[in-house]
Amino acid sequence: MAGTYTEIVEVQAPDEAAAGDTVNVAVGIANRWSSAIHIYCVGVLDSESRFINWQDAWVNPGETHYFNGSFVMPGSDVTINAYSYFEGSDGYLYLDDSKTKAVRVATAPTPSITNFRIADYAKA
């Protein structure tokens, strides 16, 4: 559900990634208000590790701004938690919207032998 002033319209990230890969994330936040507002974005991995750290931008009404970050995929599935804040006229920041996206750890395919032959054999 959208916030009063902002709306996280999307969290761009792959559905899966191999352990050790760098995962790039883009969080699109729209300004729902009738004038330009100062928007902040925070991205947290599994509610523990912040990988988008209070990035901010002035966003015009009706426009969407993308905030970018990345993390190294661990050896397990993760949840990206994205949060949007706006700066009030009092100078304080207010949480306005949130969205999550799951990223599964990719499993390596099972190795198989498709062609096996003895190329050279010498009996001693």
C-alpha cells in the first residue's frame, strides 16, 4: 500500500543469484504529493545489513526516482526490505512506505556425464 507522500513502485533485483555474486538493486520511489519533496531511501538485507544507506533526492510531483545499491549474495535466500521516507516541513524524516523482494540463492546444476569413452588402452 502506498504512503501518503511517496510510493515504492518497484524493487528491481533478480529473482535468484549465486552465492558470492554481486546483486544490484534499484528502488523506484514516486512522489505522490502535489509539490516537490525531499525523499530518502533505505535498503536493508534481511533486516540486518543496510546496503542503501539514506540516499536522498528532491523529486518533483508525479515523478519517480531510482535509488541504487548492491550486496554480495550469501549462501541462503534473502529478503530485500526497501523503505521510503520524506522530509517534513519541520526538518524531521518520516517513514512513508515499504516494500520487500525475495532473492533465492541459485543452486548449481547436478553434474552429469553425458559422453564417456576410453580413448586409448594399452595392456601391459
